[in-house]
Amino acid sequence: MTTVHSSVIDGARDRTGNDPIFTLNAEARSRAAAGESILNATLGALMDDSGALCTMPTVLETFQRCAARIPSAGYPPIPGIPEFREAVIRDLFDGTSLGEQAVAVATPGGTGAVYAGVVNFLGPDERLLVPECYWGPYRHICDHAGRRVETFPMFDDRGAFDVDEMAAGLERHLVEQGRAMLILNFPCHNPTGYSLDAREWQEVVAAVNRTGARGPVTVMIDAAYMEFGREAARSWISAVPGLLRSATVLVAWTASKSLAQYGARIGALVALHRDEGERTQIRNALGYTCRGTWSNCNHLGQLAVTDLLTEPVLAERVAVERAGLSALLDERIDAFNEYASKAGIPTPRFDAGFFVAMFTPDQERTAAKMRELGVYTVPIPGAVRVAICATPASAMPWLVEALEAGASAGAAV
């Protein structure tokens, strides 16, 4: 018998080759294709009521127009074309002085932005701090980069964001590893749907300043769903000046959600610091990461997104088209809250975004029971995530009935 020798390193041999969310999505689509009645609330992409991907005509037209430009076929600068980077910074901070304290690099979507932040602001085997409900790829990114994830309880006994636990985690990390890095995925938190209010942001700033006064602290705002945040959409920006008193602030920006261009993989990592010399070091470090990983980002996408952000006529058309998508999403959120409230479904505060979570003591049993009923959600620690973005308002009674059945199954432990 011939011996089979594996060349794959030990740390990589038992990894799965696909994300669990995409695996569940594939199963749901397979059942639907076979003729079953299926409600697929897994993927974080905005779908219309027929199940087709929502897009913006102006965005598609601009990509098509830019594809005919010869420069789109060439290599862009490694950190991204300057006009794109400047446009993203203005998109975030126009009307404030924060852009003067910001540098940016182009990244392959928001995931690339998170990766670039993790590898430059945490050392090998150091820990990233996130709430216990978090977007799963944060852990994948850390595992792959030789970093780790540590969580803190996300909600206190009043159902509010647990700033005290967050502060304790920051202090612990500063003492134990000499630095701390925190990711806050607000507004429209994935997977819970929660958004911080003004008071909570003030408390976050105070906690960060207490720790940042004694050592290096980095706070990343994962703003992927910002444009769908209703009143909370840009509330986090008012907290940035306070955070900058003692911390480095990173913002993960992406065109995936804001422009409904998931497949273009166009994002940016924006870094803010009050010291010009530190900003230069950060810019250089991030550019080095670009070269050492993806090298250059999608040139066509950068050209198109730059036009969409900077040309007034295009930007106005995009705003109108996005408002239509937001109205569709808001209708679903309102319908969900109406039915879920009547049924007593245990969820966090939910008024904006693509997702909501239902708390359950056994998420696997809950999700499995729901799949028996033809409803697909994503099990996460202590809850199941529901993609409201992919659920028509007319299907909310079905969804809530399945959540009720799943909650009963999850409680029967």
C-alpha cells in the first residue's frame, strides 16, 4: 500500500472549505429548486419580493461605462487610486474636520478592511475583542492571521449594550498583552440588528479613553450597513472625535451594501489618528499589507465607485435608488417587529439593518426545527440570525411561526 503524505500544515488540515452560511444557503436553494416551499433567510444580501438580487441601475450603468475605459484594465496603485481613497474619506466625513486626520487604502470589500486592521494593530497570538454575538468571519480572519478572538457579554440585564463588560475586556487586554483592539459593528449590528444610541456611544467613548490613556487602543467601526441605519446611520461619527483623544480609529467601509455591489469586492480601510507622524506610519503599514496579500484591488470597481461618490448627478441618482431599497427593507423590519412583538419573540432592539437575532438556549436545535418547517436561518452562539433583507414582508407570519416553533425546540434541552 502506498503511504499518503499530507503537505498541508497541521493548523490548516481540519479547516472547512466553505462558510457555514453559504452552505446553508446552498441547501435552501437546492430544496427550493426541487419544488419545496422554502424561506431562505441566510445570506446578507438585499433581495426583492421575488427572490431576485436588488441592484441599483445607476451603479450598473456606471460600472459598464467604466469598463470601456482603457485604464480599468491596468494595475491600479497598490493602496488604491488616490481619487477613490479621497472619495471614501469624504463619503464618511464630509462636513467635519475628521477627513484631515484620515488616511485610507483600498481593500477587497469590508472583509479585506477587517483583515488589514487585524494584522497591523494586533501582534501574533494577541486577542481581538468583540461582543459575544459577532460576525463569524472575524474569527476566521484572526485564525488565519495567527491572532485570536475574545468576546464579552453583549447585553446587560436591561437589554442594553454592556459597556461595563466591554470596558473590562479592554482593560484586561491592555494589561495582559500591552494593547487592545475592539471591533464595534454598529450601526445595524450583524448578526443582532442592534444599533447603539447616543448615550451608549458616549459611554463607549468614556471607557475607551480610560484605557487609551494608559496604552495603545484601536477601535474599528465596521460600518458595512451604515447606509441602511435610519436615524442611527451616521450617529457613530459624532463619537469619533472623542475616541481620537486616546485611540486610533479604523473604519471598515464597503460598497457591497451601500451600492448593492457584493461581487465587485470594493472596500476601504480608513484610519484616523490625531498625530501626523503616526498617520504616515499607518499609511505605510497598510500599503505593505496590500502588497503582501491582494496586491492591487479591482481597478474597474475603484473607478466606478469614485464616479458614483463624486459626480453630483450620479450621487443624487444613487441616493434616490438607495432610498427605494431602504423603504423596502424598512417595510420588512416594521412587519417583523409587529408580528414578533405579538408572538413574544425574544430579540434585541431592532429598528434598522439587514438582520435580527432571536435568542435561544440551543441555537442548533432551534435552527434544525426551523429547517424542518422550510425556514432557513443561521445558528450563532445563543441565537439564530434572520436575514430580514431576504424575507418579504408577506412572509413574516410564516417566519414568526417558525421562530416560535424553533424557540420551543431550543428550550426543550
